[in-house]
Amino acid sequence: MERICLTEINKSYQNKQILKNLTFNIQGSFGLLGPNGAGKTTLMRILTTLVPPDSGEIKMNDNTSWKDQNIVRSYIGYLPQHFSLYKNVTVVECLLHLAVLKGIEKSKAKLEIDSLLEEVNLQEHKKKKIKQLSGGMLRRVGIAQALLGNPRLLIVDEPTVGLDIEERVRFRNLLRKLGRNRIILISTHIVEDVEMTCDYIGILKEGEIIFTGKKEDLKAIVKGKIKEELLTMDEADALQNQVISLKQQEDKCLVRYFNEAQDEQSDVSPTIEDAYLYLTKKGE
């Protein structure tokens, strides 16, 4: 399996350290979670070679160094959170232009675009102008342009922001499929996106990596530490920052919360969200 190895990556802006000695591996379908301000965007910019780290090293498992920018950029497909396209051209015209900018021969690009439009379910919309597309369709065009040249690493920043429920589900399924034969890195603060699309997870907090591993390993951290009970609002309020979620049920609430007295016999199945909240709130 291909992997990207990060070793002691540091980055500061205006005397403020944003990333602190990051050392971990990215492989398979990898979800990067973290609160706003954790350093996710800075790490994305480093991985896409837009900015260099202050110190540390990044390598692909074939020993390609991130210092070899031209080689690394040929490996990468990138869909940023804020993605804009030429509004008065068709989907095909837009993708063809971007393919030429990537250095793909025009005849090969036409064949590749046709295949990609099929893959992202836009074949019937290929003659529409960009300005006529819905938000979900635009994100799929964005994925198609990121896949031009068949990159070994696909980086997607906040993939489902602004999408309705139906488009969000469709887009997650597409990302899941695309992660079968390449490294795909998804950076988000939406835990559900990672739960539905990724096999591996990394959690950033205040510039430090506080977890990397498989989803099952993350959920195991809070096994026996979660309780669900029907409580009054006053009882729920007394739990303060232990509460994970509240669901109103007539005059009471079904409260999901962290149980300090660990109970390994608990029948409450932990989720990625439970473990994420447990790790990111720890120490607050």
C-alpha cells in the first residue's frame, strides 16, 4: 500500500507556531479531523506544495521527497474548499482547458474527460454551462478536474460544505469509490464525512497530531465510557461538558454523555464522534 510519511513537520506564521512536530503516515482513504484553527488548512497547503514547511520532511513511500515539487505536483489532484470555474463555458470545455494546463495531450484529454464524466455521473450534463450547475454538480466537476492525469494522491478540503443531504450522500459515495485505488486525503470538521468515507483517521488539535489509526482503534478509546439515559433538563445541565448529544422525548431528554466511571459492560456502541469529542475536549 502506498503511503506518505511526514516527519517532524513544523510551520509558523508571524511568530505563532501552527504545526508542531507532526510525525505520522497517510495511507488509503484518510480523514483529517480537527476543530477550526487546528492547522488543517496549513497542512493541506504544505501537502499540495503551495507553501513549504519550516522544518521536517515529507516523502512518498517510493522515496520521492516533497522538495522535488514538479514531481510531487504530478502525483497530486486537489479540490479546495472554495472552488470556482469559468462560468460561461461548458463542463467539457472547462475540463479540457484545465487538462491542457496540466500538460495532458488534447486527444488523450478528450478520452480521459469522457471517462471521468461517467465516473462522477455528469455525462448527461457535459454540455451545460458551469453557471447552470447545482452546488453538488460543481463539486463533482471539481473532483473530475482533480482526477485529470490519474493522480496517486487526491486531496479534498471540506468536501460536503454547502451541499444538501442528497448531494452530500452522493458525494460521499463517490469519494469512497475513488479511495479504492489511490491515497485520498479528506480534511474536514464534519465527523460524519470521515465516518462514511475513510478507513484511517488523523486528529489535529492546536497544531499537534493527537491520534492516527483505523476507525475501529479510535472508537475503542471510548469503549465503556459512554452512557445514554432519559434525564430531565436539570439533570442534563448538571452534567455540563460531559454531554455529547440531547434528543427531546416528551418531558425528558435522551442524553448521551461521557461516563467517568468506565463500564466495560456498557451496551452503548461508541461512534467516531464520541471519540473525537473525547480527545479534543480532553484537558479543557
